[in-house]
Amino acid sequence: MKFGVVVFPGSNCDHDMMHVLGNVMGAEVMELWHKDKDLHGLTENDCIILPGGFSYGDYLRAGAIAKLSPIMQSVIDFANRGGYVFGICNGFQILCESGLLPGVLLRNKNQKFISRNIFLEAENADTALTHTIPLGKPLQMPIAHADGRYFIDAEGLEKLKENKQILFRYCDAEGVVGDESNVNGSIDGIAGICNEGRNVFGMMPHPERASEEKLGCEDGKWLFKSLVASLEGVTA
């Protein structure tokens, strides 16, 4: 069981992610450079992480240039073979731009960068990323993005609902989903989704920034517990 964390020019959550996976969760983790095509031995029993940041300065659109990096074709092939891929914030944007996840991330409804703690609620406990999270439990973790407003057309939204691909919605501290808690204006309050195959995951909030007690919150650790447990089950 191994994790590979892709580093793009402008990534700024890569070392945070490697710290949580390696030092907090005790998993084997390696750095993957964006110019490489080689995944250095990662198999479909492992997981690739696309971390947060501002890949290529968010020029053109957030994630639009990163999808052209040499490593991304290898990541796409890896996902198409059933390997787990998890994108957080800019990583989510890259997954949508690459076609591994449906929809797009647009500028926040207030047209401003938002950096604050929010609450979100798991909508689906039947995935490798969410299966240990108690349904109905509000999770607190930070967001830090300017282009985090998830959008998909009406037909696509219905498909997400039918296939139970919506993983997280923004909520308040009591778990109530509504306009007040939808901080960036995402359609249907969506904070994270998965693909139909349930092996590619994307979300805007940062679980790696909420996985240690000394940071004031450990709610993000639930997601990594789920991933590690799923990978251990695959490789057992």
C-alpha cells in the first residue's frame, strides 16, 4: 500500500499531504514530479494524490495547464485501470479539467478568494474515501480557494444524484445544508464528488489541514482512515 503525491509548479499543499500520509497515518508515501511519466512502481492497489495549490499560477483556468503535464496521462491511465486518485482543491480542479470527474470549478459567487473553516457532511458512505465517516456528522475543515464553485448542467446533476456520486455537501455546525452554509455558491451545495467507478475523488475543502489535534481539528483524518483501510483491504 503506497501513496504517490504529484508535485506541480505552484503546488503548496504537497508536503502537508505527505506529512499527514506518512507521519500521521503511517503509510508509505512518495513524491511524483509533474514532468515524469513514470509512476515509480505504483499499482492499482495504491493511490495517487493531486494536492492543493496554484498549479502553473492558475493561468487560463485553474487546472487547465496542469492537465497537460506529462504525468497526467499516466494518472489518467492509472485511474482507468481502477487505481484510486484523490484530488483536493487545485487537485479537484485538475481532475475536472482532465475529464476524470464531471463538471467544472468556477469563480466563487462573491468573486473573492475565501480562506476559512467550514463544515461539510458526507452524503455517501459507500466509497473508499468515506466509508468510515458517520453519516450525518458535520466535519470541520478549512477551504482556501477563489475558484471553488462547483457547477454541472441539470442533466449531469441528476446523473450524479442517481449514481450517488455526490460525496460531500457544505453544511452548518448542526449539519443543516442550505444557502447560508454554501460558502462559494456551488450547485446543490456540492463540496466533493466521485466518478461512476468510485475510484476517483475530488473535493474543495482541505482534510490534510485538519488531521492533527495540534491544528485544532482532526475531522479530516476520517477521510485518510477510510482510504488507508480500503487500500489495506485490497492488498491484504
